[in-house]
Amino acid sequence: MSRAILIILLWLFSLHATCQIQNTEITKLQHELSQTADSLRQVDLMCRISFLFYERNIDSTFSYIKQARLIAERHNYKKGIADGYNCIGIVYDVKGYLALAINFYNKANKAYTELADVSNQVQTLMNMAMVYNTLGNEQKTRFYFNKAFEVGRNLNNDSILSIVYFNYLLINEHNLPDDSIHYYTSKATAIATKYADTRALIALSSISAAHMIHTGKVKEGVSALEKAITQALDQQLYFASLDMIITVADHLMPLDSAKALQYYELGLNISKTNAYVVYERMFTEKLYHYYSRTKDVLRQNYYAALYIKALENEQKIDNTSAIDYTDYALKEEELALTKVRGQIRLVLLILMSSIVIAGGIFLIVIRRNLLRTKKLNKLIVAQNVAMQQTLTDLEQSHAENTRMMKIVAHDLRGPAAGVYNLAEILLETPQRNSEDVKMLQLIKDSTEKLLLLTEELLVNKAQSNELKKEALDIGQLLQQSVGLFTATAKEKAQTIQLQASSIFIFASREKLWRVLSNIIANAIKFSPSGAVIDVILQDQQDTVLISVKDYGIGIPEVVGKTIFHPYSNTGRSGTQGEQSFGMGMAISKQIVEAHKGKIWFEANPEGGTIFYVQLPKQSLS
């Protein structure tokens, strides 16, 4: 999908209209602007006009928003200033000045935060994520999307979130697993359906179609995309339909070239009618290359002429732009720098004095350290020799442990796959009651996790930089984990009480599932019949805290000292003789620390144990 579409999605759902409707509204607003003496109303009108102009003439957008900003700043109109920053960011984004776009989006976000305008906060965070994606900065892209999800949870009117989910899917559709794609698509579809947002539903259907094509279901994906194109054209969403038309035609070309050519012609007609010069050049280029390959000289020459004309029109538009966007940004930054220049000079003077004093102190410290270093060098050399021998011994031990783990994982994989396949077969058997289906699904899900675990052991996926992280609803994952162990708890007449709300973090779904399963399983194992187990999720600003409290037999001091050590041999039987191997907590600790989190336990004053898992919301890797 083109960069232009990504930007236009920001306003598509609230501002897009046909050219005739836009012209009518612009004319009406311009007339009202000429009759209005209220300065603040003038700012709002000029912002609205600039938004309507941006798709057709970005220079007009820039001209109106500059005037709006001058008036807003003169009257200290906070909303007008925030909208001005946002619109300037869009201008630079469309023009391709991405660093400047991020600068103005960031200013807009801070202004909207001061105004408590949550919807526009989410929008600007999403815009920054999309720009960083274009720049290839994956870490910043993830950070700002995650921030948009977090801030969006406080929205009363959450319609903007369907666009956030859509754009997140758009840039991650080839990287996310199928269940995550389904999760975010369902979320976005539910919001769009709630607000009867037909345009958003069409866009989401194009994502599903593209995913089908990517996963090899080309015919089904093309058919779904054709349906989305028809719906978009019925809604007169001409601009939004063009990238879908290109995708369909490109995939149809090897299957049905005649139909593909019809789509190219359709896209060319839409581009000509609505003066979408860039797309007119793209469609004529595709038609020219096709007829060049098929040796149809007459049509080749015809489309060659159209292609050259489209290139000239595109160049003409760029050349007629009389606005120096870079100069505008530089002048604004220069004005801001002038205001703080005096303060900077004072700070620099203080810093220079501090550096001179610190330099003298450092020289004295360095001299003393050099004398001490000479004495330590001989000792370090001797220690290095001993350490090298120890490392050699450890490497041999690690290699042997790795080999044994792979043997165990390989032997487990066969029986686990058999259980998984048997559960699938039983689930497909008709006329099963709902309880049987639920239990069989739990067996299938648990076995699937076991298969993933054996696969990780076979390929040695354990390092934090190899974790497959994503934006994850930790509250939902806790619900799934508790649901999986409900049947086990019922066998001991136990009750699991869950207190959790929807909180997004950036983490590995499969790894955290293993941690939660270990802790909940232990709580069940070491609690008596009829006991209650409390599972609580708390939001702590930059982190989340999960606590699992049981009222069982507790952890003896000798066991507690080594419970997180690998191969500590601290396993002990549960309240009904359940077997334990003493490795679950060591594995859990490795996973939590790979997420830059913490895991620990405390004695429950009422008897039993409380395990805690604290995880950062943002990705720190």
C-alpha cells in the first residue's frame, strides 16, 4: 500500500467526500470565513478548509493553516494551536519531509495532552508510529503504537481505535501470527460496526483479503478484494479504492489478463476524473509495459504518450509549488531558539566552570587509580587463567545439557502430536455436547503449547532478543490461563477468582502463557481441597503487576532459597500427592527476566504463598 494511503487514512473516515461535495463545502466555508469577525471562529474555519484541501492541493492546505496558526498564537487559542501543529505535520508528511513531520506531530500531541483531547492524542501517536515505520525504525514504531493503544483505553468515544488497529495490521500483517491478526481485526471490526463506520469496514475487509493472498489463498483473496473495491466505489471512496485496484490487477494478470486490464483501465479513469496525477502516471505506466510485452504497437504508443503526459503533469505540479516548506520550519525553530539563547549561554557558563573543577578532581582520582591498577594487574592475570579453565568446563557441561534437552524434547514431540491430532478428530465428531467440546478444546490448546515448547527446546530459542513480541492484552491472556485450569481446580473443589481488566503490554504471548500456567498450576497443586485462589492484575503506570495468592501449605525456607535456581531439585509433592520436578519456577524466572521484568514470592499472612510477576508495558529490548 502506498505512503499516500497511509496518511489519508487519518482523515478518510471523517473528512473524505466526493470532489463535488468537497467543492461545495469549501465554497460555503470560504464564504462564511469572509463574513466572520470572530478570530477564534476564523481559526476553526481555516483549519477545516485546510483539511478539505489537503488531498487535492497540499499547498492550499499549507497556506490556510499558516494563517490559522498566526491568529491562534496571537490570541493564545490552545485548540487552534494544537490543530495547527497537527495539520502542518500532515503537510510535511505528505510532502515527504518526515523528520519535520515527526517534530510537528510531537508538538501537536503535547498540546492535545494539555487540552485532555484524548482522541487527537491517539491520532497523533498513531501518525508518529506510521512515520517511524516509513523511516524503518521498528523500535519507535512499536513504542508509539503501544502508546496509542494505552491512551486509547481512556476514550469514551473509541471510534479512532478502529483506524489505529487497521494501521497496526497494515504494517504488521506479514509479521503477526494468524491468531493476533484475527484478534486485532475483530477488535477493529467491532468498533467500526458499533459506530456504523462503513468506510472502516471496507478498509478492514481489504486487510483480510491481502492476508489471504499473502498466505497463498490468491483466488479467495482476489475475490474478497474485488468485493471491497465494489463497496468502496459504491461509497464514492475513489481515492481509497486505487491501491486495492492495483493489487487486484497485479494478482489477476497471470490468471486473467483481460480482467486485469479492465481494472487498470478503471483505475486510470478514476485517476483522470478526480485529477489524481500520481495514480494516473502509475496506471498508464502499467498499461504501457503490458502492451510493450505483448507487442501491441498501436496501444503501446497510445499509452506511452499518456504516460509521458502524466509524468509532465506530475512534474509541473511539483515545480509550480511556490512555498518553501523547509524555510518555514527553519524560521520557526530559529524563533524558538532566540527565546532560550540567553538561558543557554548562562547554562554553558556554569557548565564550563563545573567542568574545570571536575577536571581537576578527575586528574587526582585517575592518578591514584593508576597506582592501584598496577598492583591489581598481576592478580587479574592469575584470575583470568583460572577463569578460562572454568569457562571451558562450563561450555562442555552446557553442551551436554543441551544435547540431553533435545533428546527429551524429540521423544516428547511424538506423543504430544498424537494427543493433539486425536483431540482434533474428536472435536470434529458431530453431536458432541458443549462440555465435551470445551474439555477437548482445552486438551488441544494445552497440547499445542507443549508442541511449541518442544520445538523451542529443539531449536534453542531462549534468548531475549529472539522473543517474538507484540502488543498483547495481558488481561485477556490471564482469562485464558484461568479458564484452562478451571477444570483442574474443580477436581479439588477449588475456586479461582480473577480480577483483571484489559491492559496492553508489549510481550511474547506464548512465553507469558507458560509463566502464568506454571504459577497457577502450583497454586492449585499446593492448596487443599475447597481452597480459594486469587489472581489479580494491577495497572502501575509503566508496569503491570500480576499476583497469584493461595492459602495452601506455603514454601519452606530451605525450598524458597533455591526455588528459582535451574536444576535445584526442590520439587515436592502437592496436597494430593501431585508430582513436582522443581523446574517450572526457574523457567518462569528466565522468561520474565527476558522481558526485563521481575518475579518473586512472599508468605501469605493468612497462610499459603503469594507469587508476583511485574512486567514493563513497553518493549525495552
